[in-house]
Amino acid sequence: MAENWERARQECTAQGHDLMYHDYDTNTFGTCRKGGEPGHFVRGRFVEHRCIFMPATIDPAEAETKEKAFLAENPDWASSPGETGQ
């Protein structure tokens, strides 16, 4: 797991992943391949986490700017808890 967009991009490069993300349910950053959404299992059912994804090719400062713009346009998105079972 990474602590910011910069570190997530570094991990993408090192692991050859396509995407970096900010997971709002665990408050972490990470990387994955397309189709590899972060989440966990609850009683045998997979629950996706609320994440903002960015391509690994994007500059970390731009990712942060886009994330802030998304959150400004969708203020309830991050404040409403997902169905995470946590």
C-alpha cells in the first residue's frame, strides 16, 4: 500500500500495473490491473471498496487535482460509507 499518489505511481511502475487508486474505505493508495478492483470478502460475498482510480501514466500532481475536482463536484461520495461491512 502507498501513502499518496506519488508513491502509488512508483509502485505501478515497479509492478507493471495499469492503474493507481485512492481507497476511501481503508484510506490507502494502491495499484492494480484493469479489472482488479480493491475490496474484501464478507460472509463469502465480495464487497468492492469506494476508490478513485487514475491511469498509471498520469502525473501524481494531476491525479491529486482531478481527485479534488471530483470530490468538489460530488461532496456526498466520500462522506457516505460504502457497504463495506467494516
